[in-house]
Amino acid sequence: MSEQNMEGYRHSLSHLLAAAVLELYPGTKNAIGPAIENGFYYDFEFKEPLLEEDLRKIEKKMRSILPSWEKFEKEEVAADEAKEKFKDNSYKSELIDEFSKEGKNLTLYRSGSFIDLCKGGHVDSAKDLKSDSFKLTHIAGAYWRGDEKNKQLTRIYGLAFSSNKELKEHLQLLEEAKKRDHRVLGQKLDLFSFDEISPGSPFFHPKGTIIFNELQSFVRDEYKKRGYKEVVTPLVYDGELWKQSGHWEHFGDEMFRVNMDGKDAALKPMNCPSHCVIYKKGFKSYRDLPLRIADFAPLHRNELKGVLGGLTRVRKFSQDDAHIFCMENQIEDEVFALIDFLNYIYKEVFDFEYKIELSTRPDKALGSAELWEKSEKALASALKKKKLDFSINEGDGAFYGPKIDFHIKDVLQRSWQLGTIQLDFNLPERFELHYEDKDGTRKQPIMIHRALLGSLERFMAILIENYAGKFPLWLAPEQVRIVTVSDAFNSYAEEVAEKLRKNDVRVHVDDRAESIGKKVREAQINYVPLILTVGEKEKESKTLAVRTLDGKIKFGMRIDEFILKVTSLIEEKNSKIEL
């Protein structure tokens, strides 16, 4: 079934859900019920609280109603007539008032005895809906229109696929996802925690900090090869900077505002204005361009508390953020280089497949339509010349320019938007940035905003779940654990450990008075990639017994041979260990 048809299928089931709820719970008010990825939801105002165990009853009712439905009958009505039909439903009345401003008749859809205000998009026949292809999964609170000032409604979520087989496969993936939940593994592996003292801001523990720093070091090493200059910038800025950049108007609700010297100020939610400030510090010639400025500064965004979730939705985060100031005739080469950079990270290092979207001008945008058209064409042209497939995401560009977004798929086939390349003619104009060209004239540079990993916190969450906590050797907080058969071999274990540390290998010696079996099991539970067992035989021959997480063991390995192998695997960022 095509994506469009699947959307209609799922939206049709949201109508069926609403019909079942209204029959089971008279007096309930239904609000909205769209199709979403892998399913649908519907928001309701119940008289009494709904419980998770009630979902099976609603699901059963949906299946009992379904045989009586023939089709989705469309009816066009005037606003007054629609309001009469929904006079007891304030949510529908509000929507009717909003939709009627467009000057068109409203549309209702009837299935059996159920009628809903709806713009359409259903299956051709209700007989196409299969009773074993959907499942209600959970309930959640949701503010009406997404505004916390409004009443909180009860949202019922459901999954839906074109067949029972696909539904079962997806449910199996969800079970696997629970085992891989980064919030659970983060606690189990002692990587990070959260505290109400600072909601939405992770506390990285020593092991989690190692992963965070390794990701930064990896990107930094690549920056050295690719001509980037890293900067360190302030976190708090006068409100005038944000007004000049346009963020105060377009992004103000998501900024943490503070008072600085009696004036409005804010913690920075992004780095771009501060990089414009740096650009202006000193004369710039065409010889200085492209200028690639990188920044790992912590960023703060005032997300609603209700949407915060683990490392994937936070208030404090850091990006592998950079801004490239270049001439117009350098745009294409810079975009090409960024795509190559991203491809190296996603495919060669992390083995992610990805899809590409080109997001165009939103309703509220800075700059002229001509500049936007020019920017969009430049990005589309670069993608076409690279022979890359991409889709258009209408109206989802940043307020200052169009962007290319990269969506990866993890091992559970979930999609994540990570990397982005954004073209901006507007901020250089607003900040009056210039360079002197070959002919001595002053010209305005183009600004390319880019992040490849995106939020390091979010990328860590994806890696934790993708690897199920079993990190590749180069990222593992503890790369090698040495377990001793008895105290008699502790000094040999420390000798081996010291040699590993001198080669920058993260190693821990477990010399507790516990059985070798218990110590090995604990290392495996903590997903240590390489476990070395040392006893009489190893001490006498100056060798090691090396065990990998997949259960393979190699006896009699020389220390220097092991160190060479381990350091090579780390340097190559190899995700597989073959001894």
C-alpha cells in the first residue's frame, strides 16, 4: 500500500476509534484524530478518567462496529449547519469558526451512525479496513491545540498496518525497542541521569562523559582535516543581538530569558548570531573565504516540560555546529564537501542508511521571495549534481533559509532527522557582513549553517539504542577488562594494564576475591568489548586469554600483538572485533 493510501487507511481508523469511544462513553467530546507514522490517535475530553486497561474494551467495540460501516459519505454544509450539529462540542465549534474563515463550505463525513467534521482522506470503502490490522497501544495527556494554557485532553494512540503480519512484525520491533531504551540502558550502564533540580538537562556520569567526549574528539579530528576553525563563545547575549538576528521574534518563546545589566538578555538557543559577531571582528578578503567556524557550545531551549524525554528531547544540549561563510560561487563546492563529510560519518563510521529532504520557505520567513527561490535552487542543484534522490518538504525550512535534512534509519528501522545543511542569505544581510572581492568591491558573504551529528545528546541516545548498549570498541567507556584467577596474578594483570594505558586504551583490572566465572559474567553484563583472563599459564608465557562479547576466545595471545590489534581497531573505528 502506498504511503498516501496508508495515511488514508490510518485516518479512517481514527474515525472508527472515535465512534467506539462515543458509544461506550456517552457525553465524551471528541476533538481531532489524524493519521501519524505507523498509526493514528484521537483526542477526547472524558467525563471520568480513562485507564490503560480500558483500551481493550474500546478496541473490541471498534471491531464490532466495523462490519456495519459501508463507506465514508461526504457532505458539504454551511458553517451554521455544522455548528448546529456539533453544538455540544466546543472543540468542533472552534474548528468550524476557524475553517469557515476560508469562505468555503465545510465537509462532514458519515460512516454508519458516526459523523465527524473532517477535510477528508479516507479509504474508498470501509470494507477495506481489516479488523486484525490495528491495535490501540496507550493513552497520554495532550493539551488542546498543543497549548498548555488550554484544557488537557486524553489522547488514545493506535497502530495500524495493511496486514496483521505487518502489525505483528512492528509489535516485535517495539518489544525490542523497550529492551534498547536508552533511558533504561543509561541507568543500567551508569552513563547519565536526570534530576528535577534542572529538568531536561542531563547529568553525564564518568562513563557517559567518555562517550560524549569521544564523539566530540572524532568530529574535531575530522575538522582538522577539513579546514575548520573551532571557537569558544559566550552563552548569554543582550536581547538586541536576538532582535537583530530575528530570533527574538521567530524563536522567542523557546528562549530562556534573563536580565543582564538591567536589560533583556537570553541564553543562546543556537550559535549562528555569535558566529556573525566573530566574523565582523576584523577585515575580511575573498582570500579568507570560505571561513568555516565550528562550535560545541552548550545551547538552551525552553521546551515544554511535558515533551521532555530522555536524551532525545532536552533543554540543554550541544551540537557539532558550524557555520561556513563563503562567496556565492563557492556554495556548490561547500555543499558537496558537506555531503561527503556526512556520508563518511553516517555510512562508513556508523553504517546508517539515510534519506534526504529539501525543506522550502515557511509561512513566516525572513527575506524576499527572490532570495528564497535562489537559495532553494542552489541546494536542489547541488543534490542533483551529486545524483542524490531527495523529496521536497514544503514550508518546513528555517525562518532564515531553506535546508537539506538527512534522516537516518537505525537497526529497528526507526527514522531520525539528524544532519542538516541550511543556506542563508538573510543573516549576513541583517548583520551587515562583508568581504572585499578581487576587484576591490565590498560584497556580502553567504552563510551555510550545518550540523552533522546534530545534538550530541540525541545522537548518543540513538547510538545507545542502535547498539543496545554494546558500543563499538572506540566508543566503549571501558574497552578492556582484565580479570584475575587469583591474587597471585594481580601484579601481572597490572603490568598488562599499564602497557594498555600507555597506548591510550581504557582498561580496568578486576582483582576482587570472586570466582573467575562471576567476574567474567559481570564484565559481559556491563558490555565490556574485550575481557582478558590471566592465570598461571598466561603469567608464565607472558600471554593473554582474550574473550569477546560474542563468546569467542583466543588463548596464548602475546601482549604486544594484543595491543597492536586493539589500537588498530580503535584507530579504524571498526565496529567488529576479529582477533
